Amino acid sequence: MFRSLHMKLMLILLLLITSLMAVVGAFLTTSVSSFYINTFYEQMSDMFGEGQRDFVASLRSEAARDDGSGAGLQVILKANAGELGIDYRSRNYFILDGRTGAFLDGSAGADSLPRDQSPNLLTARNAVAHQDPALVGDESDITADYMDVAIPILGGDNAFIIYILDNKDSVSDLNDQLFTIIMQALVIGLLISVLLSFLLSKTMVGPIEKLTAGAERVAAGDFDSALPVESTDEIGILTGTFNEMAGVLQETLAAVENERDKLDTLFLHMTDGVVAFNHEGQLIHCNPAANTMLHRSLDDRCSYEELFGSVYSFQDMLSLQRPNYAEGEMVVEERTLELYLAPFSDQARGGVLIVLHDVTEQHRNEERRKEFVANVSHELRTPLTNVRSYAETLLDSGGTIPQETAAGFLRIIINETDRMTHIVQDLLTLSRLDSGHTELSLTRFSFAEAIESVHLANALAAKKRGHQLSCGSLEDLPLIVGDRSRLEQVMMNILGNAIKYTPDGGHIRITAGSTDTSVWMEVSDDGIGIPEKDRERIFDRFYRVDKARSRESGGTGLGLSIAREIVLRHSGTIALAPHQGPGTTVRLTLPISGPSAS
Ligand code: ADP
């Protein structure tokens, strides 16, 4: 009911009407008063002024005849009462003794005369005293509560003063009536203003209320209901503008939301960890990768100092000027994390953003690369040194060495050269497999036949060493897809190792089988076995449990690495299987359908 705009409108209208009425009232009463006063003095001037000499002359001649009681004058004045405006109530005439000022006669009693001597009466008495009939008391005093005119009438020895007095009762009555009318008008005006304020507030406040409700809906996220534009006035324009603004806001919010979703998805799925801290060093954001890398579930209670204080102090980070950033490294649970730290705002209320990158593999690869290069150099240097020293011996002997010994030296040189060729070939194979340049020539072939041919190829070597080489049932093995010659190379390597690393007269057994999707082959021996500590590493390049023994038997330490690469290219696995008693079991598993697309 008392909505503020309604109240304001009502107050404004009330003030307007009240002030209007006050002005009108003041203007009317002043105008009426001055009109009445002017009319009075004009009337008096008409009767007693220069232009009315007859009337004054008749009064003078009557005065000359008068016996001093003023009765004659009374008759004349009574006869002219209408023209003088005498109403016997507010306006009266009085005949006064010109010398004493005593009341002689009049239209009202002496008690109606003003108590104080009026200035006009004094002027007239002065005129009588100086025998100057032209001195008439007709000064108007707007502040006085009466109006009067005093005319000296000198006739013979007699001297009278005709005193016309108006006590302004008529003006007061009129003003009272005016005041009542103005008051009534004011009351009616007030009622109208209340009504008008209702109407105005209904037409103005209604649309504003709708706008307010619309704004509340928009603030709550409801952009769908546009406000109807019901008029062409300012409120209509405002409603239209509001609808446009809501539309723009909706689009902007959608764009911002979209951007945020994109960023969220990015943060969620990126492999690098991202952690952000506010200007107080409290965590405000982190992605799952960061939790994994730091091995703890981060929440907003975590602080910068606690997590990264050991790398850089928070103040140092905040004082960095964009686009500068800092790099650091830390080790968490044996994993090496590379850190990129940057302040994300130049302003005081910025913070610090940290990107975590797991470089453990990178470091390991680097280590492996160094180790590999060292191994390659070492592997090649040994045969080269041998070749050189035997060749030098032959050269230095000048033909003194017996033919047989020289031939032995040359055989060693050839063997060492073969060894080097072997190593270089293996390295080349590995490098091709690494770079993906080796194309597999895929065919569908019998897994059993492949095993059988490898079995036969090694039978002689096994026999030479006095091994008992046996092969389990190869029936029911399916056809598989793969590069047969390379897979046979893998099997040769496994079986060759079993023969090599089993002391003479050992037992070597080949078994094979299949599941719905894969085939497997195991080669078990009762040889020297592989110590627990080396089991993980025998597939590494140049890794050999017993270097001397391996070299003796012509191994390069690259066989199993090549085998693993080939098997991986076939989407299969090669690993050491659990083994009972002394010896080793190597298991090869391959998918029947061949290498998968990835
Ligand atoms: P190498 O050319 O030296 O045989 P491999 O890569 O084929 O190289 O084998 C790596 C190492 O694994 C060998 O040096 C050997 O120490 C070990 N190894 C492989 N197979 C066997 C096995 N059946 N019994 C014992 N040790 C083996």
C-alpha cells in the first residue's frame, strides 16, 4: 500500500496543490483587499475631490447655516449615503466638531469611532485650525485595520469634519469566505491528488514492478521469459532495453560458460598437473593429474608453502613480473616432477599457477640412452681391440709365427669381425624397430608349424650340447596372423638362449597352447636360471647376467630386446614365467588376429 514511489508521488502532488492554493489564496486576498481599498478611496475622491465641488459646496453652505449640531449636514450625508457606499455596518459617516473633534452626529454612534486619533482626522483638524479647506485627510494606510477619510467643512463660523470610516469588516468577511473556498478547494485538491497518485503509481509503478520481477528472474538465471513491451514511453523503452540487455547477458554467460567448460575439460584430462593458489597462498584449483603426481588428494586447506615452499618461496613467486616464470624440480615418491611456476595476475589479488610435468620417464630414457651409448662403445671396442692386437702381432712377427698359429689368429680376427657385424646388425634391427621403419609382412600361418621348424633348426645344436630337447603336443594350435620369419626369429632366440645357458646334458622343453584369442609358447630349461634381481632387466639392451659367458657363446645382449620389440609390434607379450626348480621358463603370447590397429 505505502510503496515508496506511491508515497513520493502523493507527497509531491500534496505539496503542489497546497502551495498552489497558498499562492492563489495569498494573491486573491491581497487583490481583494487592495481592490476594496482602491474602490474606497476612488469613491471618496469622486464625492469629495476636485470634480465634486457642488457636493462639497452644498455641505459648506449647509455648514454655514447650521446651528452647530451638524443636523443639516446629516441630512445631506444621509441623502448621499448610497453614493458614499455607507452600509451602516462596516462603513459609516460621522459629523465631528471641527475644532474639538467631538462627535456630533453620524450613521453610527461615537463608539464606532477609532479609539486612537487617526492621522487623517488630525490632518482635517489641522485644516480647520488653519482655516484651509483644501487640506483633506485622505491618506491611505494599507496596514491599518480600517480606512478613513476626514474632510474639513468650513462654513461661516462653523467648522465641521465629515469623517467617513470603513472598518474593513466587509473585506474580512470576503477574505473569510475566500479562505473557506480555498480550504474547500484544497481538501478537494488533496483528495484528487490522492486519487491521481494512485492512478499514476498504478501506471508507473506497475511496469516498474514487472521490470523488477524480470530483473530478479534474470538474476536467478532465468533468461527465457522476455518482458512484454506494453508502451512506447520511457518505461516501454526501458523494458525493451532490459530485454536486449538480458539477451546479451545470456549470450555472454553462455560464452563464458562454454569457455569455462572447455578449460575444465582441458584441466580434467590433461596429463600435466595444474595447481593454482590465491594471493594468500591457499589452494584454489587443482586437477586430477596434480593429485596423482603429488600422491595426495589436494583440497583448499593445502597451502603453497606446504607443497612447493621448498622449491621457491611464495613471496618470490608473487614478485615475479609476467610473463616471467620460474622452473623447478622436485621428487615425489621416486618420481621426478618438473615445475613451471608463474604468477597469474599483476594485481595485488592475483596468485600463482603451477604446472607439474612428470619427467621420470624422460630422465630414465636419458639414463638408458647414455647407458646404451656406453654399452655400444664398449661392445664394439672389445672386438676391435682384439682384431687390432692380433693383426699387429701378425704384422710384427714378420712371418716368424708358425702357419697354424697365424691361421688361428686370422680365425679370431674373422670371428671378432663377425661379432661386430652381428652387433651392428642387431643394432640396426633394433633401431629400425624403434623408429617404426620395419614393416611387418603379415600372413596367416600355422603357429604349430613355426614352432616345429624352430624346434628342428635347433635340434642339432641341442644335440651337440647333449641336451634333451622335447616338444609337447602342437595339435589344435590355430592359424595366427603375423610376420612368420620375425616371430620365428623370436622363438629361435628364446630356444637358442635355453641351449646356451643350460650346462651340457640339460633338459629343454617346448610347450604351446591357445585360448580363444591368443596362442602361447613356453621354453623351459633346467639351466643356470636367472637370479631374481636380474629378472626384470634381461629384456634391456645389452643386459646380460653373466657377461663373460654370454660373450663366450657369441651373445650380443641384444637378442631379447629385439625379441621384445618384435613381440610388442605384434601386440603380444614376452616374459619370464614362474619356474619350479633350477632353470628358466620364457613365455611368449601372441594374439591370434595379429597386431591390433594401435
Ligand atoms: P645374449 O645375446 O647375451 O644371449 P639375450 O638378450 O638373448 O642376449 O639375453 C640376455 C641375457 O639373459 C643373457 O645374457 C643371459 O644372461 C640371460 N638369459 C637369457 N635366456 C636365458 C636362459 N634360458 N637361462 C639363463 N639365462 C638366460
